[in-house]
Amino acid sequence: MLPNVNNILYCTDLSKNAAYAFQYAVYLAKTTGAQVHILKVVEQLTSDERLTLQSYILNQSGSEEFLQKRLDHAYQHLDQQLTNFWQTCTPEEQRLREHIVGYEVVEGNANQTILERANALECDLIVMGAHEKGWIETLLGSVAKSVLRDSRIPVLIVPRPEDPTAED
């Protein structure tokens, strides 16, 4: 029996290649009728980074405000990237928006958070772009490599396009 794809988790690092990978997530949703959940993980600050932050921002509310602004900035960037994507689509393609059931920005360890959200959302497939810089660790990037290694559901890693203008 062939597997069903009902829920897709599209993960983005907000790079151009991640935006390119979104085309595949939308295409797969169109083809399978699946819903797409969008996830951006903001890496958690290390304890040293938090200590440094607290040293420079003396009051607790200032530190919390700074941390919240990191998430807000990523959310705004994601929202803008999605707006830009849909503006390039034909009216027929615009209807595919109905497959997008939500998007979230979460602070945490990227590969762990991706796997946890895929499980919580009962996803059948994870879609993400290959790392922008180069080739296994560098080609995939450490997050994609970890997700691919630890996932119990299929993971589609979309490579960078040969034509750099295809990313936009």
C-alpha cells in the first residue's frame, strides 16, 4: 500500500534556498492534497550568550524584551518571505494558499524542535532546503543532516538550484 501524505512540515532558515524549497512543499501539497505547516526555529542562546546579555541589559524585562524581539523579527521576515512568494504566483497558484494551515516561529534547538513539531503535528513528510554554502555536512548543513539521520518520517532535502535567479 502506498503511503499517504496528509501533513507536510516545511522548515525554513529564511535563506533563499529555503524559499526555493517552499515551492516543493506547495507542489507536494497540491499533488497530494496535504496541509503544510511552516516552521522557523530561532536557535536558543547559549548560557554564555544569556549571561552576556544579562550583563549588558541590567533589568530582567529588558532582557526578555530583547529575546522576544528576536522571535518577532524572525516572524516578520518569514511573513515577508511568504508574501513575496505568493505575489509571484498566478491566480490559480494563489488558491494553493488554502493548503497552508499555519506558521510558527519557535526558539530552541533546531533539529530537536523540527522533529518534535513534526511528531506533534502528525506530519508525514519534512521539507527543507540544503545548506547554502556548499557540499554532506556543508551541502546539507548540520541541521538538515541531523534531521535526516534522526527522523522517523521521510525528509525531502531540496538542493540549491543551478540557476541562482531561480531562487527568487
